[in-house]
Amino acid sequence: MKENMPRFNPERDREWRERLTRLQYHVTRESGTEPPNSGIYYMEEREGKYLCICCGNILFTSEMKYHSNCGWPAFHTEHPDAGIIRLEDNSFRMLRVEVRCGSCDAHLGHVFDDGPLQFGGERYCINSASIDFVQGENNDD
């Protein structure tokens, strides 16, 4: 796992507060979590790509998404260009692996080892508030 990036910059924080909704800010900048089964992309099935809501960095494509019944959008693999950062998370008296955008340090969610074995066994449990969906057939652009 990589070392954590600096998280607070007053000038940048002002920009995030102006650009993001209250929920998006809470999730991405304060490491919050949206309620289960509430995110707009939880049951999304269209073809397309998923980008970081803060910076537009590509994170996942629809081919990487699957229904895990965990209450949040689930992906078995990250996009090769995502550069997702993994950090140890000891909050709530449990050990988890937090995932953050490698481009802007936005909190995305967590990764667990209970995903589909044919894709490596990982499940990226991602907050809908941390991603933006762009519909389309060409997912590699």
C-alpha cells in the first residue's frame, strides 16, 4: 500500500466546496460514506465509464462493474490508467483497505477480497457520490 498524500489545502478545499454537492464533498474530501442502496450508480447497467467526480480521472468501466448486493456500486478491477491508491484504514475498529483517486486524492470507498475469483478476487466497493458516469460504447477513451 502507498503512503497517504497530503489531504488538506485551504485553497483547494474552497474549490472543492464550490464544485461539489454537500454529499460529494463529504464522501470525497472527508472520507464519508453514502447510505447503502442509495447511490445513483448502485444499479447502473448502461455501457460507459466511471470517472472521479473531483478530477475526471478514469477509474472503472461498465465491463468491470458487477452486482455484489453490497449496497454500493461494485467493480472487480480498476482501469489500467486509474492509479488508485490503497491505504490502510483502521476506523470503526476494523482493518479495511481504503481506495483513493491517484490523481486528486478523493476518497472513493474500500476494496475487499470477496470479489469474483475469475477477475482476481477483489471487490471495489465505491460510493456513487465519488464517481461520475459517462455513457458510451468506447470505454477506453
